[in-house]
Amino acid sequence: MFGFRVHRIVGQSMMPCLANGDYVLSLKRRSSYRIGDIVIVQHPEWGKLVKRISSCRHDAVLLKGENPEASLSSERMGWQSTDHIIGRVVFHIAAQ
Amino acid sequence: MLHTILQTFDKTLSFDTASAHCDIPCKIYDPSTAQIATLSVIRFLDLINELGDAPLTLADQAKLARLVNEKEVHAAKVKDEVRVIWGDYFKQPQFDAIPNVHELVHNIMLTGSACKQGIDRANGEKLLTLVNTFAEAFWKTKGVDTYTAKCPYPPEEQVVYPKLG
């Protein structure tokens, strides 16, 4: 609704920022995304991922996990078209 | 409290999950799973071809359906197992040691697809040759010698094994 979507976080690759079981609210941006944004991405190989944008170019972003020990590397995820971005995380509801 | 409310909604609405999880970098890599899957593909090809061209009984049609499905699954497994080793284990030092690995992996992908698409045993044999070459290259990067022997079960083909211990 209005581009908002709720997602439940699975895994530890965004620790300590996002933990397993947390919920996030994402919003589809109409303008460009920025370095540092946490985004939900529909990756063609890895499925729906939540990662932080580490680098941008006009039509694509490079992603990284907060926890390198448990995250796909940026190289493996590769540059992702902004068309694959489902939304930017705008609200975080931590598990108790 | 808000989290509890969302959990309640989640049970009925089933919110999408966003994965903050991927490979645990456990460093456990072994091409044997790809080799066994390849042997399975050859075995399924043999069993399919044994059914022949004559009209099949209902029981044989059911058997054929299962064999084709398992061939599909195991050929995909070969591709997946090789892809993971190439994508996760191989880094620049390994690429330098095995400079033709990209072409080798690509050929495995193509031949794996051919095995899914048809029932020609030659494709299965070619896949085994390629996967054995990949296995040999993998063990070489670990400084482990290999030897070739006939596997002690159908399809009784030549397989590259590491010399361990």
C-alpha cells in the first residue's frame, strides 16, 4: 500500500543493525538511492536480500552486509540494477 | 509490543522474508558430491534407455517419469555443486593455478544442461570427464594428489579420487 511493504528479517548478515526475527518497513523510492541506504533487493540468484548500499552508479547499486563473517560478499552479489530494489528500509521493529 | 503485534499479523498474512543470511563461510568444499551426482545422471540415462522404444506399460511409464525427474534433479545438482566451489572457494590464487577453470566450469554448465535436455549417454560421459577434470584441478589447488579408479557401483565409470592420509 503506497509502496510500503513489511518484511521479516531472516539471518545474521546485517547484525548488529538488523537481527533475525526483526521486522522492517520498506518504501519504494521514486528518486535515486543513496550510499548507506539499507534496501530490500530481489536478487536474481540469491532471492530477496536485505543489504546496505556501498556504492552507486546511475542505474545500479553495489551491496554489502554489515556482518562480513555471515554475508555474501559484494563481489558475489554483484552490481544490482535499481529495478531490482523493492524498497528502502524506513522503519525497523526489533525483536524483543 | 509492536513486534508482538507484527508477529501476530505475520502468522496470518505471512509477510515476505528478506534474507540477511547466506553461506556460512565454513570452508568445507569437496567435488565428490558433484561427481556422485554425475554418476547418478549416467545411471538414470542407462535406466531410461533400457526401457527401449516399444510402447511402455503403465508401470514403465511411471518409472520413466521418475527417472526423468531424478535425472533433472541430479544434473542440476552437478551444476550447483560445481558453481558453489568455483564461486565460493576459487579466489585469485586458485584462478592463477588453474587458468582454464572458467572455461571448464562453463562447459560443465552447458553439458549439464544437455544431460537434462536429452537421453544421450555420451553427454553423461562427457559430463563425467569434465567434472573429473574439475575435481583434479580442485585437489591440485589444495596440494592433494589424485588417482583414477572405477567406482564400485553402477555405472562403474572412472572417477578421480583424492589421495588422502
